[in-house]
Amino acid sequence: MKALKKKDIVKTEQEKVEERREEVLAKGRKFKYPLQLTKHRIVISTILISIVVIAMILVGGWLALYRFNMTDDILFRVTKIIPISVASVDSENVLFSDYILLYRSSMTSIERQSGNQFDQAAIDDLRYRYKRAALTDAESYTYAIKLAKEMDITVTDEEIAAEFNRHLKIGSIDRSEEAFMKIVTDNFGLDKSEYERMLYLSLIKSAVEEKIDTHASKLASQVESMLAANGNDYKAVVDELGDQISYEETGGLVDSKNIDGGRATEAFKLEPGQSSGKFISINGDGYYFVKLIKKTASEVNFVSIRIPFTEFNKRFEALREEGKIKEHITLTDPSVVDSAIDEPTD
């Protein structure tokens, strides 16, 4: 029996190896588990720090945009990437990027000249007025985009490119794209894609205004019939229709490439006494008729009738009265604040 017990406790080489292996692994675990715990804490700490940093950035961005009404370049770039809403029009979000785009296009040249021409009070007043105008315009364009979607109206890249090329030649100057964009950047603070966005907004709104304004279309047809019947007597038409239309005389010769919504260009195509048919203003604000009085090799003298688009503005103002335009920022008129501070108290 003793011999058997002694044999039982004799370990084989394989058992010795397994035992040694277990001893080594046991010693390794003493270092492994504390290291795993440290890695776990590092990961958790990194996640928490990241959350805090992101939260600070979000809060800072929210305060900059919604509380302090900042419009600097960094915020502009951020809002171009992230579709943040500055207001809503009939449940359609107004993009912060459009608002800042329109504001910068108006204010850039003023700010660059501020050291020479304006004091700080005047600059603050201009900033408020341009911000107010930019926000209203952004809301108006957003409403146009909403109506365009409903009526399946689109503006193609080709139409935007054609309008861009037309702008290159404004004032009868054949500019290169590089020269034109330098002017745009210096005066409006915009790059080409931003300028094209402005062209898109203008084109889509014009298309919508024309589509929905059946009254202007009928009035244009009426004017056309009256001119055909009275021998192109513009004043007689104006006398009969009154303030539904507007009448204008150049009073003398002007450049045939005059920036006037396209009237001078159309007049130059006519012969003295001839009247054009109706055409839409390049500005997209209504229909025009022009009659040529006189022209030279490069100048024209003409009279014109304008039939403005009014339906879009009526609908837009109705939305405001109904409380369907909601603004997420508050623009404070500095003159009102100053007068409140200066007002004596009892």
C-alpha cells in the first residue's frame, strides 16, 4: 500500500509543466487586472471629458448665436455645415446660414470703412438695421422655397450659372470671373458658392412671385390690350389704371446698359415710337413695358410702365399677422436701449 501511495504522488513531467504554467499565469494576473482597471478608468475619463467639451462648445455656440447674435466667420462656416434654425415660417425652418449670408453681404463694406466714416453709435445702429433686414429677407426667401416645393418650381444649376454670367457683364463691362469675384469678396465678403446661393434665393423667389400673382398677370394683359388700342399712349393707360401700375420717364438719354431691371436693354431693341411687349424685370419684382422715344449708338430715351408683384408679400405679411413666423433670436434696436437709459427717472 505504501508503494502505491508513493507512486500516486509521483508527478509526471506534463503535470509539472502544467503546474509551472499556472504559477506563471497567476503571477501575471497580479499585473494584468490592475492594468485593465486603469485602462477602463482612462476610457471613462476620456469619454466624460469629451462630453464636457462638446457640451461647452454647444452651449458656447448657442449663446453666441441665440443670445449675443454673433455673425463672425467661424459661426458662419459652422452654420453652413450644420442646418441650424434662426426662425420658422409656416413650420419651415429659416437657416441661420442664409440669415448671416444676407447680413454679411450688406454689412461687410460698411465695417471695412467704419474707421473713416462712421462712429461706433452709427455702426451699432447699422448693424441692427441690416440684421433686421437680413432676418426678414431670410424669412421671405424661406417662404418662397416652401411654396416652390409645393408647386414643383425649381431653379437649375444652369440657370444659376447663366445669372452669374449676366452679373459678370453688368454695366457693359466684360469682366473675368476672377476680377468679378474679387469685387464680390471685397465688397460683400462672399465666395463664389455663397454668391451663387444668393442668386438661387433671388431666382426661386422671382419664379414663385410670378407663378402665384395671377392679378399682376391679368393686369399685364389688360395693359397690353389698352396700348394696342390707343397707339401706345402710356400716359392714358396710367391715368385709367391709377396706382395699380407705375409710370416712369428717363427724361433724357441714358446708357443702353443701364442697371434698371432690363428696361434700357429692351428699349434699345426698339425703334422710336415702338412699344415692347410685357417682360419680367431682371430684379424679379414685376412686369415692365417700355416705349422708345429716341436712341443713339449707345444711349436710349424711353418711358416705362411697371406692374409690381404683390401677391407674395400679401401672403407673407398675413403669415406674420397670424403668428406663423417665429423668430428664435431677439434683435434689439440700440437707439431704443439708449433712449431708455437716458430717460430720467422720478
